[in-house]
Amino acid sequence: MVKGSKRKVPINNSSTLLLFYSSTFLPLPPSSLCSLWLISSLAVKSRPKRLALIDLDLPPAKLPKRVIKLLDDADLRIERFVHDHRDSPIAAFVPCDFVLVYQALAQITDLNLAAGHRFVEWGSGVGVATCLAAMQGFDAIGVEIEPDLVEVSTALAADHDVEAEFVAGSFIPEGGEELVDEQRDINWLRTDEHSAYELIDLEPDDFDLVFSYPWPGEEEMVYKLFAEYAAVGALLLTYHGQDGVLLRRKVR
């Protein structure tokens, strides 16, 4: 968005950027056109080029009773957790639309979109999405930086007989710190804790499906981490609030 303007300026390619400027500010000298082309080219190069968007059509689905029971219980535990931590709230702890996540996981399973059955959630919170993945047959692991949330997650899974694992640590792979340098002060992106991958004896490229809920402004960082460290063929499912969920596959 251009400051002071209500017009959105997509810069996904140089022709779009030049068209906007040429239609708004003509005439432009050749040197300005070259500068605009360079800016647009840099923007294109900065975006991950190895992620292919997969169209997800999510028709309303009837939730199994077991899932409904889990979600109802999770809502109560989240309310209790927020109340208990009202004097020292955990930053960036905001649950997502778990029904929508379940529908997406169900479609991924029904269509056999994942190359295998290993699932990891980056920033698992109270562990609901990880539990839902386990219910869909995935070997599911939730990675969470806050030990208190890991405790809640572990109890939730155990009380509902869900075979899911939760670990307290950072989901940022070794060497990935440089990709989150500008946002490392954000709680769930901290790298001051030990690596979760050492605790589970797995690497990022061992997982077939990654789920993440990035806040606005954090999406590119998540895409870059996934593009850099995930295996070719792996899936990235992300939740984006009112924009719903998006599914991408890493390609060569």
C-alpha cells in the first residue's frame, strides 16, 4: 500500500508496477523506468520461488463426535489458561479456526496430498491442530517455545487418547536464525531456546506436512524457512485469519 493512498499496488511483476506508475504519474523519464524495474525485480527475487500453491476446496464437513469433544474441551482449557495468565499473558498466543484446520487436514488426507505421514506444527500453542492431525492418521509433533503451553497440550492429547507428541523448544532450524533476524523479538520466533529437532531426533526435511499460523507480516519468513529447509514434495499449511487457510508444496 502506498503511503497516503488507498490504492493497493501489487508488485508481483515489473509490468504491473510500471503500469501503475505510468498510468498515475506519466510522463516518466527512462531512468525512472529502469529504477522501477529494478525495484520490482528485487521484490520478485526476494519471494520464495520453490513453493507451489495448491487449490483447496473446503466444503462444509460434519465433524466426528470425537473431534467435537476435543474442540469443546480445548476451548475451555484455552479460557482457563488465558485467565490463569491474565497478569502475565503469553505474547502472540491467539488460537486459530480449528474447524477450518480440521477440514483442510481432512481434505489433505482424503486426496492423499501428503507424501508421507509425518506432521509438525510450528508454534503449537495448546496443541489442537497437532491433535487433529494425529486424528487424521499423521505421526504428529507440536513444537512450542512456551513450556506452560506444552504442558497443556500434552494433557489435552492424553485426556482424549490422541497419540501426539509435544516438545518445548524452537522450531527455527540451525542456521535459520538469519532468516528471522528482523523478527526474532517476536515470542514464537525466538531462537534463544534449544532446538526442538535435537529433542525429537528429526530434521525439518523429515516432515511431510508443516502447519503454521503466522501473524500478518510474518508470512514471508515462514515461507522462506519452509522453502529453505523442508523436503521437496513437503506441504505447508498456513492459517491466515479471515483469509482462511493456504496450502503450498515445495517443488524443485
